[in-house]
Amino acid sequence: METKKNIKLHIKKGDTVKVIAGENKGSQGVIKQIFRKENRAIVEGLNMVKRHVRPTAESPGGVFEKEAPIHISNLMLVDADGVASKVRMEVKDGKKVRVSKKTNQVID
């Protein structure tokens, strides 16, 4: 079986992102978790799916809603001004930082 190589991502946990494709297009949210091998991320409050849970001794069961992962190519980083843009990497003061291409603002 072929293993996927981990690629560098333009987003990370805690970033505010905008969905640019799919059912939730135009919505914004904060990244809760990233799955690097699948190139997917869970965004808080977006891409909700229903999960049917069987009752057990500890929980009554029922139908619960939870977030499903979204592919990273469908997410665009939002900077502090609320502008969604592409990201480029720059070295400033010996550190590698992310910079918004539209506003030239450092994101980290």
C-alpha cells in the first residue's frame, strides 16, 4: 500500500477560515482539528452531519449532530481584518511567517 506524504499546509489549528466551495460556501469558522494524511480539517459549526447512536448503559442514545471534515483545498485563510486571501511564506527576523497576499499582513 502506498503511503501519502505529509504536505505543508497554509492553515493550522485555531485559524479562522472561509469555505470557498461546497454546501457551506461563504461560511466562516475556526479550525478545531486537522487530519494531515487525509488533507482535511474540522471547522467549528460547519459541515454538520447527523450521527445515530445506539443506547448503552451510560448514555440514552439518539441522533446527534457533529462536524464532518472538509477538504483543505476548499478552505481559505482569513486574516485579522476579516479578508480571505491566499497565503505566502516569508522569512522575517529569522522566522518563517505566513503573509496574506491581499493585505500583506503577517498572519501568525
